[in-house]
Amino acid sequence: MNLDRLKINGGAVLKGNVTINGAKNSALVLMAASILGSEEIILDNIPRLADVEIMVDVLRSLGARVHFVTDHQLLIDPRHIANSVAPYELVTKMRASFFVLGPLVGKLGHAKVSLPGGCAIGSRPVDLHLKGLEAMGAEITLEHGDVIAEAAHLRGADVYLNFPSVGATENIMMAATLADGVTTIRNAAQEPEIIDLANFLISIGARIKGAGNDTIVIEGVQKLDTPSRYSVMPDRIEAGTFMIAAAMTRGDITLEKCPIESLRALISKMTEAGVHFDALDQETLRVRGGSRILARDARTMPHPGFPTDIQAQYAAMMSMAEGTSLLTETVFENRFMYVDELQRMGAQIRIEGNTAIIKGQPMLSGAPVIATDLRAAAALVLAGLVADGETLVANLCYLDRGYEAFEHKLAALGARICRIAVKAEKKEEVLLTM
């Protein structure tokens, strides 16, 4: 159990450059997709996160040979994968482990994967994943908390998703690459990570058209045997988090390796709120906070709408805006669990159904707070950056799952932040400020 805490003394104006890491939500799926390959695969721009380490362990448990060549370059050799059972103790730690289901049944004809764990932000059922695999001929059974999928060989199918689920789109797309015939996914998710997965699969020999649109067509092939070296896309949620940090601290931050095009909805909403943006080139974005932040409503939607993974961070920004804003969550349930902790810092937020009503306050106050999930952890850190006094953020296991060296990056921009490392009964402050 990670007992570390972040100690933040608010009030610093953040300035400087920050490089955005590879996208967690893409890296994990690409790692799962490597199961389908028949040759060595090198993935560049892999973020060093707790979730990535778990996925490395999952792949090794299946028989893959996996090691880091450099800090952010991962070599995966899937040629020795023979085990089709993903260990319970790993899958329950992280939802993304469930993404091995489609590749395993597609390649080996059998898969046994425990129902997933991870951040507690609603039920997020896997029904759509299973519906798609069943349409392709897999026999699905649920047994003692495990999903068992069997198919002598998957066949192409026409799959309609009742909701454009990112995970279901990805799992079905991966399974379809080795199926007999053509698979069409309708009402597919359109997130940038879907495009990244499709491009990776194409790089190892898959035939896929339409990724990024609501209809994706996959023509199955016999084998995915093209050696590949592929670079993971930059993390749009990490980029969005630093954009909000610049706005809240009235700072001036230049984001390098920033996926600007995938952030248009957030940039538009923040521009309305008084934040200034300058695209210096296709992957470099300067973000300057204004003299004030204006309250602006937002509603989470599947891409290209406002991303649910930036909702908590946006709420932190709105908690210090001028006026009252409505923040509506339409993608996941139970995603306002961070509100109680922001209220401890002086935020005035009321929940009505799936909407948070946020009355902006001129100042937040530092307080001890506990993160309830990954993005909530980021939101509490952001609030701490502008709060009066000291903020202590606990439950950093969530933050470490999704942000690489987050406190180091913030410190380099001028934040007064340090990690209090707790080992057994010893407490050590790891100072990051200069």
C-alpha cells in the first residue's frame, strides 16, 4: 500500500516548458495488442507508470518476453505466448488488463480473464465487449468471477454498439484482426486512442479502415507477422491537466509533444473561460492564464466532445471561477466522489443527479485530502497549487497509475511541492523545489 503524500504550498505561478509523456490509455492497449503479433515489437514513448508495470507482468504471465530497452522503450516478444489465463491477482488491480481478452481468444482460441478492477468510478460493465465477441462466434461463460471465451476460430461479424464504448471498440477490433472474413463495428468509439491502436495494428500487418469514425471495418488476416517499431501517441489528458494548471495559477506554460488536435473541445471551453492559447507548431502549445477565470458550463461526451477524464480537473478550475457553472457527467456514474474533498478546501459544489453545480470562490484553503481515483487525485493537486496554505494529498497510488513524475514536472515549473515518502514507520520528505 502506498502511504506517500504530496505536500503542496499554494500560490506559486507556474512558468516554463513541460514535455507530455506517452498516453497511458493508448500504451496499455497497444501492449495488449502485441499479443496478436508473431514477431518482436518495439514500443517507443511508453510512460513509466504503475499500470504499465502491471501490464508488463500480465504479458509475462502469458509467456511473452518483455523488457525495457531504455526508460521509455519497451520490447515485446509475443512468439512464446501459450498461456491463455490472465492471473486474477493482476487483472483485479487494473481494468486495462481486460484488454487481453480479445487478443487471446483471437490468437489462441481460448481466454480466461477475471472481471476487471481499477478506479472505482462506476460499474463500467464489460457487456459490450462480450456481445461483440459472441457475435464473432465466441462462446462466453461467466464462472466464479472469470470471463471464459472460447472459439475454434472467430468469424467476421457486423457489430453494433449501443454506446460508443472505447474499451469495447478496442477489444473487438483486436479480436477481429485474425478472424475469418470482415468485421464491421458500428457506433464505434472515435477517440484518438482508437486511431492509435488501429495504426499500430496496421503496422504489424492488420487491415483496418475507418478508425476515428463511427464505423470501423476490419478484414481478418491469417497472421500478423510484420516486425514493428511504433511510438505511442502523447497523452491528451496529461496535456489537459497541465493546461488547467497554467490557467489556475495564472501561469505561462508551453506544452511540448502536445496532441493539440485531440484537445479542441477543452481548448474551446477554456478559451471561453478566459485562458489564452497559442499553437507554436503542430505539437507545441503555449497556455497563459488570464487575470480571471470565468465560469463556463461543460458536459462530458464521447470524443470529439468534452472528455470525461478531464472533468474533475475542470471542476477544480471552476471552483475558483467568477460565477456559477454546471458540470454534467454523461459517460460514467459515480464520478463526483472527489467533491467532498474539494469541499474540504473551501469549494462550493452541490450535486444534483449527474450534474455538479459549482459556485466559484475567490480563494481555496489548504487541507488534508484523500484521492478517490486517478483524475480526482490530479484535481486535488491542482486545487492545492492555488490554495492558501498547505495541502496534503493522500492515496497517491491513483496518481502514480496515470501521471509520470507529476510532482517533478510541477516543481520544475515553479510549484512548491514535495512528496512525503512513507516506508513502514519512517517518514522522509523528498524535496523537489529548487
